[in-house]
Amino acid sequence: MYRKGGWSLPRPVWHGVRWQGSLPPSAMRPETREAMEQLFAARWNVPKAADFCNLTWKEMKITFSEYCRLNPPTYKK
């Protein structure tokens, strides 16, 4: 994967691991958790959150999809 500064390895993504509720605090970097919470509440868009975490848009979409799968909705039916 190529970035502005040169080549780097892709970041690992959580696959096939299920936790009850949200991910444990040690599983995500603090800036990634903040971006996920802002995306989940629809306060930020994907490009802004990806820049904040220093991830590509694709990595952010994959990570956010996993976050949504593991966390229950916050609205009342």
C-alpha cells in the first residue's frame, strides 16, 4: 500500500472476533475510538475521521463497518 511518505504495510483489522457489546478499550487506539464514536453519532464524515486516525478511506470504512456490527444502535424504536 502506498502512502505519501512511501510504502507501508496495511494495518490489521479485526476479523472473526466477537465481543459482547463494544470492543475492549485495549483493542483500539484512542484516536480511532474517538473517530468511531463521532462517525456513529453522525458528527463526522468518513474522510474527516480517516484523516484524524491516519487511515485510508477504505480502512476507515472497513473498521467502521466492524464497529457498527459489534455495537447496538443507540436510538429507541
